[in-house]
Amino acid sequence: MPLGVALRGRAEGAVVIIKGLVPGMDLSAGNAVGTDAWQLPATDLGDAWIAPPEGFVGSTHLVAELRLSDEKMADQQMIQIDWASAIAPPAETRNKFKEVTAEPPILPPRTDREPEEASVPPIAPPPAQRILDREEIAVLLKRGKDLIANGDLAAARLVLQRAANANDAEAALALGATYDPYVLRALKVYGFKADPVMARVWYEKARELGSAAAPRRLEMLTSGMR
């Protein structure tokens, strides 16, 4: 599938690093840097394609970082790519990244013998979303914590949200912590904006899922917001 990201403006010598890749994913340009990241020249970004592991079905939440020739990060964008099934995708998915809209097909005229319903093709039901197993959740949780330790909270939030949406209490608690102003202060993260409202949302979910630490986090968060 096309990566769906393009460079705006000139950036000689710049590279783009794609983070959050599922093990086994690769791109049509550049090379792997670590187990979950890929680096490619910024000039190749618009033509880059991404391939999932064999048989992969689900969503990927990636982070694209534009780094200039002096290694300074100039921009950061989120990317979500969905693989619905291993079979050929419908036409609307294949045309997703085209800049122009395809013309609707011209249907042959309906004869008197054809029923009214024959002119309207049936709508296929959406494919079922793949459920993560415990091993996949554990991998996401570890990756999210590693990203937090490295100070990459944007990527950590994307990874942890996948596990939290799979109803993992520890992931929901860790995700809430990435928004918690007190946790960010303890981690000495000052250049990243906290969001107490989002922290409360994920702490509440963690509590509902049985986290023993979530009530205390909510209490501290509430006390600080008064």
C-alpha cells in the first residue's frame, strides 16, 4: 500500500524515519533502523510503499519524523494504515491515495426483464476487526514503555492505545500516564504538552479493567486540578 505521505517544500539531505512498524513490515525505499523503524531519503517519500507481514490484518499507527541534514527534527506526522484482509481490497481502497476522483461506472440500461434491485450492487459488510492476543498485547506494552523511556511520547501513545483498546488495564494506565502532568514532571518531560482530561479518560478505563493503581492516579489528578 502507498505510504500516503509526501514532502512539502525542499529539504536537501533530509531523511524521514517511520516509527511504530510491526515486526516484519518493510518499505520499498530506504532501510530498517532497529526492530520497529525505517529510514528513507525525504526525496523518496512520495513514491514509498509499505508492505505488511504475510497474512497481517489490522491497523498500524505510525509516526513519520522529518530530520534535516543536521539531524534536527523539522516535523512529525501521525499515519494510520489499515489492512482489512489478505484478499484484493475494494476499488475505493485501492484509489484512496489518488489525487483525482474516479468517474462512476456507466451501467447498461435496465431492461423490463430485470428487477429494480438488479441495478444496485449489494453492499458487503465491513470486515471483522482482528482481536489482539495476549502475546501481541505484551509486545505492544513493552514497546510503549521503551518509547516512554526514550522520551518518544507521541509514538508511545499510538502503540499503547492499540493495547489499551484491546482492554488491557496496564496499557490503559500507561497511556493515561503519558498525558498526566505529574508523571511528565517526574519524568522531566517539559517540551511535551500534558492533557489532564485525556489522562482521566484512560485512568478511568484502567480502573474499569481492574487496575489497582488507577484509583490512586485519579485521586492525585483530581487533587491537582482543584
